[in-house]
Amino acid sequence: MIWNLLKLMLTSWLSMKRWNNYPRIESVSLLDNLWFSLHTALFLAHLEESEWKTVDKEFIIKRMLFNSFKRLILSDINSWTRDYIWKQDRDILLTIENKAIKYILSLEWPDYMRDDIRETLYNEDKALELRIISASKKYAWYRECMVNERVFPDIYDISLQNIKISLEEKWKELQSLKTLLQNDNYNKYLSQIRRLTHSMRWNQHNRIYPISVMSHLVVITFITYVMTSIEKHHWKDFDMLDNLMRAIYHDIPESITWDIITPTKKAAPWFSEVLEKVEINMMNDYFFYYISPEYKEEIFDYMLNPFHWDTWKFVKHADIISAFMEAKVELNNWWINFEEIYRRLKKQLNAFNLKSIDYILKDCLDSFDEKTSSDPHLSKID
């Protein structure tokens, strides 16, 4: 079931850390890395569009999301080892990665979703988008390596130099990457974004599987894709790109303001309205100061008014589902302090009248209770 994939995202895949065989002062999960790479790719796409180029952002989001499933399944092959295998025997690496894709496609997706995933993963015609994706992944490596190299220079020196050489090669074919690397303000903007790696959800609760806001946004993006696909298949007029963008951007203000809970917002009359103004002021100081007015206009609503209209509240449902699944995972591991949270969120979801939510509640809960192996056996896939 596809929900086994979601279960893996919220358990073993969430626990996997980047640079795991290096000493490090910053731990970044694979999901954290995916979201930051994705956000960087969308920023590079904006820079390309500002030069009057056409960029398929929906393809970028879906390609990176679907491709991450392949990376997570093959997580025991780290990025550096993969590069060396690629140089040594490209064909054998492609064979293994193709098996991972076949495993993903073998899951019980609805046919229309499986076709979309297959088409997206095998599409090699979108040259600009693929260059953006490749550059964004390398930039994410660079930012992770740069932080740790300051404390462990003797360990990270070779890696950092190799990344710099790779980035210099990539910027020759992608002007937006060169613009990013040479602009201090753009790098500072992305530095503020990276704070979401350290912003932890459920911070007042002990967790079996701690999850950052950044990783949470990846889960929401996946759920949003599934829900939007189901609703569109049933002739609902939903905009896939708009929904995905709101899923990706909507929690970014939390990296600056933290997440002030609803009971606190209602503690005094007009306090919620004051907080809205404070949030905008803080975003201007910490985020929008570093980017162009055009980019601010493009992303403002995604960040600060993500659920203003009824159609936009669809992504809020995905947000609640993600929280519901996070609570379910903790409850399944006998972390009973999540029992009341789980019941409250389930009651909320039962009140929504959407086919996609019915699908999730009927199909997903049983999958989460099943005892499944966390390691797909790719050797059994032809």
C-alpha cells in the first residue's frame, strides 16, 4: 500500500541522518535535505523565470518528491559512494535504481497516480528543470558540509572541495546557480529557511520519532499530492501546482515566529490580530529583506495567507492528516501521551466531506497497524 510508504517516511526514513559516518554538529535527516533541496530548486526556478525562461515547477516538485522514494529505499548507498559507483560502473547503478523505481510503481497506487509517477520519473526531456534539480541537490550538500567543516575541517575538507568543484561546473550551464552563489543576500535568505531543520514539532512532548517542521512539510507535500490527485480524478477543480506550493511554503514563518498555539492566540481579545501584524514585520526583517520584491509577491500568500480561501484550506486538511499520522505512529509505539491528540485529530478529519480523506481514513489506518518490513527486497524485483 502507498500508506506503507508514508509510514516509512514517518519512522525509519525520518530517523536516517545525512553524513552519518562523519562527526557533525548539525544532524540533517533525509527528509530535511529533500525539503531544503526542493525549496532551493523553486528559488532557482524563480531566478530562471526572471530571465524570461519557462520553468515547469510542478514537474520539479513531483520529480524531486518521487525520486526521493528511490533515494530513501537505497539509503544505504550514500551520496558520495553513489558518485564513485557512477564513475566506476554507470550501468550497474542504473540497474539498481531502476529496481527501486519498479518497487515504488509496484505499490498499490491508483492507476492514474502510478501513471503520473512513472511518466515523471522517466521523463528526461525537461533539460532545464533537470539541471535545476541537480544544482539544488548539490547546493544542499554544500550548505550541510560548510557548517560541519568549520568544526571538523580535517574531516570535511576533501568533501567540501569536491562540492565546490561540482558547483562551479554546474553554474556554467545554469545561470541561476551562479547568481545564487554570488549573491550574499540570497544565501542569507536560504540560511534563514534552514532554521526549520532545527524547529521541532510537538516540542512539549517526548517522541519516539522526533520530526522537524522541515520534514513535516515533506510529508504534507506527499499527502497533498495524493489528495489532489484523488479529487481531480473525481472532477474536482483543484490546482495541483498551487496546492503543492502552499504545502511547501505555509509553515516557513514558524522558523522565525515559532508556532504559537491557538489557545494562546485566544487568551486576550485582538491578540491574534496583533500576532498577524507581528508575523509580517518579522518576516520582512528576516526573510523578505533578502529577496526581490517580485519574489516576495510570488510567495507572500503561500507563506502568510495559505488557507485564506476555502479552496486553499484543502492543504490545511493535509496538514491535519500529517499530524494525525504522526500521532498514530507515536501511539503505535505505546507513547500514550498522544492518545488524546490522536482522538481529537481523527474527530476533525471525520467532519470533512472529501473522497480523498475517506480514502485515507479507510485505507491508511489498517496499513499503519500492519507489521511491515522497513526494507524492501529489491532482489525479488525483476
